Amino acid sequence: MKFYLLLLSLFCIHLTPASAQLPAGTKLRGIRPTLTTQNVFLKNPSTTHHTSDISLELTYGKFIRENVAHGWSITPGFGINSEVTSWLPQLKINYFNRRYVPVTSGIYAFAEGTVGVQSQLGLSSGNYYKNPFLQSYSAFAALNAGLTYFYKNDWALEAEANLGTLSVSHLRSKPESQSTAVSLESSLSAQLFTLGITRYIGSGNSKSTIFETDHNTPYTAGQRYWEGRLSSNFNFIKPSAINSSNSQSINIGFSTARFVSDKQARGFGLSAIFSNLNAKSELYPPSSMKFGGATAFIFREHYLPLGKKLSLIGSVYLTGFYTMNRTKHLEQNTTEHSLDINPSIRPAIQYQLTDRWAVTAHIGTLSIASANLTLDKQKDYSNEPVNRFQTGLSFSPAYTIGNSGISFRYFPGR
């Protein structure tokens, strides 16, 4: 979160403050889609199944005065689970009141309070349950924060994070009994930002000029840099002669890029991770877990100079992950292989320390979609093998700031 505030401060310091506002009478129309699907293939065809979840949030609002809007959001959706031949329609309706603060030309920060209700039904198309076999109802109040960026006239991309939610829910399922719960959830660190597209009809806001500048960066076409990373962790705990646990992990990687102009660079990178965990105690038999993985990625960077040596970087990545996880507990052995492909956008701030060295603050990841393949092999107490193969596809744009960090880049030949 500190990096997010730093980025916002740099916008305010290095860019001319915006005089544009969002006037009263402006109409607000928004859309935020979500799609997740997964297929599971087992050795026994009768147990092969798939699950899917899809929802579409539609927002309708109006500005009652300058920089203050209110309105309604409706989110229809449904889930499908072929394992129990059921589908789960759901509907959420909420009222919101939003306050905007101009940051710079075409960029606004906002705070939003919202109250609403949500319901979900479980309907079976088979003879397993009497419909509806599941009924869920809830009422909630939430506080959100976000950022609006106008990428063209009256059209904006919006990132929104939930800061806290108070909810009351009632669940009724068959043949189980009913239950009612009250919960207060807070994520004040604002780790996850969901994304959507909003049209501001009559706002008078044109495309933001934040990524348009006549200033030069300290880089030249043909120049190259190298970036490496290394982290490790070793723990050994032995509270008694019988109880003990030890773990080791190491993560190593590198990337390199070449500038095609003073404001653009293209590159690739590789990384690998290895970890091992062993534990034993007087109450439980020994267990172990071995984890390993490799990552390959290609990327393109776009630089926006904020000062003589300071640049804001927007990077587009295409990443492939391979991981293997082996777990042994009692007589059970599990080996899982997984392959993921993920396009993403990663912002950063870079300061050139010397001619050859730069420090880069990476500020989270905007994940756009993902596709994955997983092969799970298990052996139970009877030593009977169970193989499961599953595929998944997800489209749910979200920005995660939790995986931020600092790295150093070396520029040979400068």
C-alpha cells in the first residue's frame, strides 16, 4: 500500500494539478464482467465434471452535484456444477454513493459507500435433492476506494478495492438445518482491485495526457539492462527430542531487456523456486512436502519520465508457470503437476542511481486472465492410484498490490 501512496504522491508532485471536475448532471454507466470455468477429468468417466461461474455487474448512476454521484448496481450471475447436476442462479442489488477527488488530468480517486442485498438458489436437475436444495440471503454495507482513469473522451477504466464489509446472512439447505451469521470483514491494506469500464455521459473529460510527454528518459535505443533476484529461507525448529520441523526454500531468477527507443524496451526472463519441508512429532507420523517450479516470461515496458532520473514504467507480461508439488503423509502420496499461462500488466517506478545502476520499485500486478492445466496423482492407504486431470479458464481482471518489491538493474556499457 505504501508504494500505491508513493505513486499517487508522485502524480501530484510532478504533474500539473487538474482543473477539470465531474459536473452535476453527468450520467454514469458501468460494466464489470467475471468468468471462471474448470473441467475435471478422472479415470472413471462417470465422475468427470465441470464447474463454471459467470456474473455481470451493471452500474447506473448520476451526479447530484460536482464530484458526487449516486446510483444503483445490479449483478446477475449463475454457477454450474455438473458433479451434482445443479446450477446456482444469484442476484445482487446495491445502492451506492460515491465522492471523487481530482488527482490530475483525466484521473480521479474516489471513496464509495454502498448498501445492498444478495440472494442465491441451488437448483438440481437430477433426483438428488428437492428443489431448491439451497437458499442463501444476505444484506450488507460496504466501504470501497478506487481510481478512475479516462482512456478516451467520457470513457474510463476503474479499479476498485473493498476496505470493509458488514453483512448479515441466512442459509437454508436440505436436509441440513438453517443457519444465520453476522460478519464484519476488513481488508484495509487494499490488496485486491477489481476492474471495470465506465462511461461518464456529459462529463466533459477528455483522454488523460498522463502518458503523453515531450521529456526524454535517460535511456537510448539499443541499450540493454540485466536484472537478477535471489531469495532464500532456512528454518529448523526442535522444541523437544521428539518434535522437530525444518524447511528450506530458494528462489532465483533473472531478466534482461533491450530498449527499442528511449521510452520502450522489450525483454524476457526466467526464474525457478525450490522448497522442502519435513516435520515429525509425538502425536503425528512424519510428513514431508517438496515443491518446485519454473517460470518463463516475455515483456514489453513503456517509460514515462517524471524527472531527470525518475521514470514511471508500465509493463505488459505474458508468463508461463510450471509447478510440481509432492506431499507424503502416512501412507498417502500425492504428486501434482500444474501449468498456468497468464497475461498481466505490472507498474513500477525506476530511479537511475548511477550510469550503470538503477533501483526499481515494483507496484503489484494487474492480472487479466489465466488458463491452467493440472495433473493430480494420488495413492491412498490401499495403494490404489487415483489420477485427476483438470483444466481451468478465468477472466476476472483484478489488480493485486501484495506482490510488490524492490530490485536493482545493471546497465552494461553506459
